[in-house]
Amino acid sequence: MSRPVRRHTPTHADGRQMKITFGEMREMGLRGVLVYCHCGHHVALSPDRWPDDIRLSDIEPRFVCAGCGNRGAEVRPDFAPPKMGANA
């Protein structure tokens, strides 16, 4: 029997998984990010403020939750299709 292929997932020095860059996300056609606090609060944001070479995981420690005040969050691409405007 063959062994399953082990994939190396790059990590930050503190052990967090390195995620894709904003540029890679934009290349896939994704136009939003979801930010989740560990307490359950979440928010959808536009990624326009971050340059292409920044990883989603690079900005995670910068967030402070408006609900509980904790620092750090999980940032994920928003895979939901864009919402149609009222005039569309």
C-alpha cells in the first residue's frame, strides 16, 4: 500500500498557518473577506485597503473585536457570490 502524501503547510513563527495573499485571492475573483473573532462575532470587509503582497494571516493579530475586546481574529476569503444591488 502507498502512504498518503503529506503536504507541508507553511506557518508563521507563532504557529499560525500562512494563508493566501490578497493578490492571490483577487486573482481567484474573490472580492471580500470575513473576519471572525474567537468569541463568535464576525464582520464582512472589503479587501481594497490591503496590497496584493499581504497574506490574510498577516493581518489577523491586528484586529480587536468590537464585541468582546479580544485581539486577534481569523480572516477568510468570502466565497459567497456578490449580492445584487436593488437597482440591478
